[in-house]
Amino acid sequence: MNSRIGRKLLLSIIICMVLTVLVVNIFTVHLSGNSNDQLMKTQTATGMNTLVAAKETQLSRIADVLSDMEYSGLLRSDAPAEELNAFFASKKKTESDFAAVMDPNGNIVWKTDNFRLADFSLASARTGYTGVVSDSNSGLALQSAMTTDDGGAAVSGMYLTETSWIDDVKEQSSAEITIIDGSTRIATTIINGGQRAVGTEIAASTSQTLNGGNTVESTIDILGQNHYVFYRPMYDINNKVVGAYFAGFSAAESEELKVQLILVSTIIAVVVGGIMLVVIGFYAIKTILRPIQEAEKLADSMSRGALNEPNSDYKFGNDELGDFVRKLEFTKKELNSYVADINDVLSQMATGDFTVKPKVKYLGDFIQISESFEQIESALNEIIGNIAQSSKDVKNGSDQIAEGSQVLADGTTRQAAAIEELSASINEIANKVQQSAHNASEASNVSVQSAEKITRQDNEVKNMLAAMEEIKEKSDQIQNIIKAIDDIAFQTNILALNAAIEAARAGAAGKGFAVVADEVRNLAAKSAESAAQTGELINATIAAVDKGTVIAQSTAEIMKEVTELADRTNSYIGEISTAADDQADSIEQIKIGIDQISTVVQQNSATAEQTAASCEELSGQSAMLEEQIEKLKV
């Protein structure tokens, strides 16, 4: 189930089933606990009755052996042994079955291999009997005896130490079975360590009670397991107590039956619960889950606002859930009608018709919607009326403002034109004044540069005079050097002459030295000649320097006077340039003021034009607003 309610419902049903199973089991355990003893008694009694009945069955079977021998013509003392063996082999059921034939003299003429009776006699056999016999040699046995056709006797029987038949009894009754000879267990279904628990003695008190011909019922421990037991005296053919029958039911068997009972009751409870789960689930799906799912779909469509979706075609029952869904469908229908009416009213309002009224009668809290429509209509009537009157007033005012703004714009335009002409004249004067100031400034710069150059020239003349003096000093020094060179040349010439004389004296050995002396003499002669020429040039230079010094001094005096004149001229030109700059600054301030006035006038003109245009636009919009308002129905 995908439904959350379905899962919860399924969980609730399962919990109920589990609780039902638990209650059934607890009740079963309680009942089984209360009836456990009774069950054990019943099972024990059933085992005992089954044992006695099985004993009687075995006696009948044993008696039938002799009857069949008689019917077959073998019940005589001279019957062939081979035929008797074959006959008995066909009738034998257990290994403890035995038989014997006695002749009229009391002698046993045929017997089975396991025949070991010591007390069997012709006298007792002739009387005929069938029952339990206690033999001094073989113990308890089931026997049947009768006379033969020729005056002898025949016996058949089964030793009670045989266990196959009591095993059958246990299988039939689920009870433990034991055959007791006197007070000794000779055959039992109780197993101890893989062996049958035989050869043990029963309690003396139990044996005494049985010997008195009484039964015993009690609960005893057998091999560590609690048993409910039933003892019954065993009588022989002489009606004497020779032993006992025992049937016991183990508590383990009872517990097993108890567990089986619980298991069966649990299975029945689970099966019944499963059937109930299927039935309840089918019923829940049909009567609860399906309607809830359909209701959920309806609620989902309403939550999504899909009020036009068709309702479910499911046929709901006449119960609370059906009533709920029908009310939900009615609510959906009403909401759809409300939404359609609201949409119609708002659509009419969207087209400008505010006279429309709701056509649906609103109920409950939805009455506020109708009241809200009425309030909206009333408020809009008042607001639209005020807007209409305001639009008319705005239109009249905007017409007057537009007319005044147009006049202001025209005057401002003329004023702006005059300001532009004045600004052009001022700009022209300013340009000329600025040009004059520029020229004066250039002249001042030229004058300054001229003064600087004259000053620099005066300095150069002074430097030239200093250079002349220095040249004169250096010329004097050169003359001294030339004199020294002339003296050196003279001395060299003398030394060369002496060297030539000495070379001549030396003869051939002084030829090379004589050549050197000649070269030295020639060099000395050239040095003297050059020194003479240089002296003449130095003297001429000194004369020219002296003349240039006189001229430079005269030029320096003139340059001094020119410098003074240039300084006075530069001062006058600076004053003119300063005055021209002041005039240019004043004209620039006037120009700036005129520009500002022109800007303001142009802004005023543009503002007036914009105001006029806005007023025209406002007037147009007012007319359009008035036209639109006239379309509204209030």
C-alpha cells in the first residue's frame, strides 16, 4: 500500500493480529497448564486400556493357533512334526511365540525350539484355558491350552518378555508400557542408555498395593523424567495376582503435546488472522483507502487551484468519509463559483466598469469579499471623481503656465541674442588688449634679452682686456724664453765647433762624431734663426695687443653707457607690459562675467522652452487623462 494511512492501517491490523496470537497462545498455555495433569491421566489411562486390549488381542491370536490346528487336522499327538513345523511357521508372529503337543500319556511329542515351560501338564491342559500363566521356569506368558483329538494336549503361547506388541501399544497411545512379573520389570518401552530398562524392581509399597488387587496412580521420576503412571494388577488363569501392567505418560510428552497445541493454535490464529487481514484489507481498501485516495486527489486538485477539474466518479458510501468527500466537492464547487465571480468582477473593473456587482451570494467568511468589492467601488468612485476634478484643474493651470512660459521663453531668447552680441564685442576688445599685452610682453622680453646681451658683451670686453694683459705678460715671458733659447743656441754652436775640432783631432775615429757635431751646429743655427723670427713676431704681437687694449678700454666705456640706456628702456617697457597685463586681466574678468550671464540667460531660455514644452505635454496628458476618466463608469 502506497498510502500512508494504508500503511498505518496495515500496521494496526498486524499489531492486532500479533496481540490476538499472543492472547490465544497465553490462553492456550493457561488451558494446557490447567489440563496438563488431566491430559497425562487421560493419556495414561488410554495407554493402559490399549495395553489390556492388546493383551486380549494376543490371547485371541494364540487361541486361534490351536483352533486352526484343529481345523487343519493337526491337533493330535501323532501329527507329523514336519507338518506341525510348517503350520506353526505360518502362524508365528513374534520370536517369543511357542507351541507344544503332548500325547495321552503326558509326554511332549512335539514342541518349538523356544519352548521352555516347566509347569505345563496334561491335567491342566485337558481342562482348557486361555490367559496369563506364571511358569516357574519361563515366567509370565500368554497361553492357550486344549485337549487333542486322541486324548493328549496342545499349548500355544507368547512369553511376556516379548516387546514388539508393547511397542505397538506405545505407538498407538504415546504412553510408556511395562510388563511386571511379580515386582520385576521384564518387558518395557522405556529406553535407558540405548537398552530397555528391564530387570529392575518396582517400589515395595507399589508391589504390596498391587498384590492386594488395587491399582496405583501416581507421579514418579523415571530416568530423570517426570511421569504420570498407572499400575494395574495382572491376574493369571487362576485369578491370582502374578504381576502388573504399567502405563506411564512422560511430562516431556505432555510438554511436547503442549508445544504442539500451542503451535497448532498459533498456526490456526495466524491462518485466521491472515484470512482476517485479507478480508479486512480488502474491506479497508474498498471502504477506507480508496475513498481516502479519491479524497486526497480532490484535495490535491483544490490545493493546486485546479477547481475546474471534474470530480471523482467513485461512488462514495453513506458514511462519514462519504459525507466528508461530498462536502469537499460542494466546497470545491462553491470556491469555483466564487473564483469565477471574482474573476468576472475584476475583468469588468479592468475594462473601466466599476459599476459591476457580484452575482454570487457569498457565505461565511467569504462575505468579506463582497463587502470588499463594495468598499473598492465606493473608494474608486470618490478617487476617480477627485482625479477628474484634479485633471481639469491641472489642465487649466498648465495652459496658463504654458502661455506664460512661452512669453518668458521669447523674451529670454531676445535677451540671449543681445548678450551674445555684447559678448562678441567684448571678446574682440579682449583679443586686441591681449594681443597688445602679448606684444608688450614680447618687447619686454626682447629688451631684457638685449640688456642681458649688452651686459654679457661688457663682461666679454672686460674679459678681453684681462686677456690682453695676460697675453702681454705671456709675451714678455716668451721673450725671456727666446733670449734663453738664443743663448742656448749660441752655446750649442760653440760646443759643436769644439766637437768638430775634437773630431778632427781624432782622425778617422772621430768621423761619426764630426757628423753629429755638424748636425748639432746646424740645429743650433736653425734654433737661433727661429728664435730671432719668433722674437720679431712677439714684438709685433705685443704692439698689436697694446693697441687692442686701448681700443677695448674705449669700447668698454661705450658699452657701459649703452648698458645704462638699455636698463632704462627695459624699465619703461616692463611698466608698459605690466599695465597691458592688468588691462587684459580686467577684460578677461569682464568676459567671464558676460559668459556667465550668457550661460544663465541661455539656461533660462532653455528652461523656459522646456517648461513651455512640459506645460504643453502636461496639458496634453491632462486632456488624455480627462478623456480616459470619462471612459470609467462609476
